[in-house]
Amino acid sequence: MNTKAIFDYVRKHPSGKVKIAYADIDGILRGKYISAEKFLSFSNGTTTFCDVVFGWDANDAAYDNGKYTGWHSGYPDAPTRIDFSTFRKIPWENNLPFFLGEIVDAKENPALVCPRQLLKKVYGDARREGFTPFFAQEFEWFNFQETPQSAQDKNYKNLMPLTPGMFGYSILRTTLQNPFFSDLFDLLKKFDVPLEGLHTETGPGVLEAAIQYAGVMEAADRATLFKTAVKEIAYQHGFMATFMAKISESLPGCGGHVHQSLWDKAAKKNLFFDAKDKNNMSEVMKSYVAGQLFCLPHLLPMYAPTINSYKRLVEGAWAPTTLTWGIDNRTVALRVLSGGNKSCRLETRVIGSDANPYLAMAAALASGLYGIRKKLKLKQPATIGNGYKDFSNGVLPGNLHEATKQMKESSLAKEILGEKFVEHFTQTREWEWRQHLKAVTDWEYKRYFEII
């Protein structure tokens, strides 16, 4: 739909309003409703939004170590730009017009803190090097028969799952709460976030969805919108959805695996596929995989951004712990699926469902491009069998503190992502770690209250 048609739709919508949103550093959509009249005044998409959304954390606590904004700057409005190409209609809000935006600086250049702008930068690198990246993300998440109020009243304990028991790939369980299940598939499609598949995963009330692949920018938009849309559709049914990486030590974690391939500039040929290779992997794909293996320890907080992320990355829990790759192997960090010309791709499995899709995809693409640019050879053999026991190339950092320290000190991270972004992002992760250190947990009460 062109800009004129979009403006006509906004002008004629009976609600007289528009919804706009920006993804913050945690991938949370921050936005508001504005009048159609105000929106129509943005003829070139330029507007403003309070920059505090990049000066506080996921719980609206102000960072004390940020440079972009803070008490020192007075939290002014930041210049922003609405991307008209992201236009969607929200089907559960009477097809209300919706748009994504991004943060710019005073000269309308990309802002260093904006996740969508970072991905745009990396996408631009790919295009200049002759590649068209296609990506898709899949998510696992838990659903509960709770509301925000009931969950808070219970202190997030003893929540009732959508369905009981461990029942992965269940046809039966999809019937138990079929109106919700059907709404997810149908409403997401109407919201231009089409799914390739939706099924139950192992665990009480767990679902998994694979979003249809697209160019990397559209793929990241879809993934970001998917998480919020799922939560909003759940609200419509009186449920809650959570994308925490790990909700219980006794249950599997939730992945946010990203599938990716590089095609030629005209998007007609998959450059990852080579029928002459024993694994159908081209030299381009091998260098891309080598690049991700090399860069992964330097960029892990972009794949695993929270304290909780690292509770998922434990041995034998369907999430990787070692620097490994393999052919169709679900125990390794990088799973190669090279069966066909069109479907040949890489699945980065280290990414959790709690990751910011823009940052996760930017890190994955930048790493792969680094491998191609540096002509890295995939000398590391494919892991056959249990990747959890393959320590030959090292293990992943074990917590957010270790991972952030490595990224902050990494010249490689600064080279491929930009020094200013790395500084801002690692400062937010350092803040997250310090907040965690203050908390007294249930584990501490159970372990020490009586006996110490």
C-alpha cells in the first residue's frame, strides 16, 4: 500500500486514532495512541518521542550509568521517524492503523541506541556486499490461565497453566483451548505476522510458533510484533503469555531460534547451497557459520540478554552450552539444515525467547558477514551426537556478568556493531546484573532461613 492509500485509510478509520510504537533496548514496544489528525501532519514521518524509553530498564527504573539520556539531560523528546512501510491493521482493535517507528538524532541520522536502526545498519552492510538476507524466528512460550492482577496477587507462584502436563506436539491439547489457539493463527495472519506452524511444546501450557520467513528487516518486525500480539490476544481470552527464557528449574526453557540464509542481490539464488559439497554447504555458508562461531562469545548478551536467560543455557535442556555446530543436530549452538536448494539455512539455537529480535538478528547477521569478509574457514568439524559433551572449542559464558564483560572489552564487537552501541548496550546489561544482586530470592529463603 502506498503512502497516499495509507493516509486515506487513516483518514477514514472510524476510530479517529492511530497506534504507534518503538522497540526499546529490551525489545519491549513502547508507544501510544495519537489522533488521526496529528498522524496526518507527519507528511514525511518525522515526529518525536520521549527519550526516557532508552534511559530506563524493563521495569521503568532509570539507569544510573547511561550516557544517551538521564537526569543529566532532563529526558527530552528524541527525534523519531515513523516507517510507513510497517503499516498494519490491528484485527483485535477494529483494524486500527498501526505503525512502527525508530529513533534518529537531531540531523535525522540513525540513533546509536535504536535496535531497529542497528539492524538496518547491518542489513545495509549485507546489501553492499552483494547479499540479500532472509530470516525467520521461532518462539516457544508458556501460557497461563491468569490475568496480570491475579498473577501479581499470587506473587507469580502456583500459576495455573493453560493446559496441564508434558504434551509436546499434541493434537489433543490444541482442542482443549481451541478458541485461543485458533485466534493466534488467524489473527496473527490478519496482522501481517503469518505463521508457518503452531503446535504445543513439551511442558504445561507451552506453545511453539514458527513465523514465515522474510527479508531480515521484515522478519525482525514480525518477530517483535509477534511477542506483543500474542500477549494481547491472550488478554482477550483472559490468559497471560510469557516469553521468559526459563520459568522453572524443572521444565525446559523457551528458545527464540533464528533461521537465516543469504541470497544473491536479486534474491533469486540461495548462496548457502552447494549440491557438490557433501553437506550441501557452499563456501559462503561455511564462512558464515565460522563467523558466528568465532563471534558468539563476544556477542552473547544480544542472544541471552537477561539474568534469566542463563538459567535456560544448561546441559540437557534443549539449549546449547558449547561452541558447536552440526548437521540437523539439536544439541549444538548452530544447527545447519542443508537439505534443499531453497530451504538450505542456518538455525542459531542459542537465542532465547526473551531476546530482542532486532538485536539477535543484527548480531547473527553481522557475525556471519564478518566470517565471509575475513574469509574464515570452517575448520571446526561438525559435532556428531551429544553437543553438550563436545568441549573441544569451549563453552559459552555462564552468566550475564561474564558475557557482558566479554562483550564490553571486545574490539571485535565494536568493529562489527559500532563502539557507541556496544558501550550503551553493555551499560544496560551491567545495570541489569546489579539489580539482580540486590534481590533476595526464594532459593535463599529455602536454603538459609532456618538452618543458618
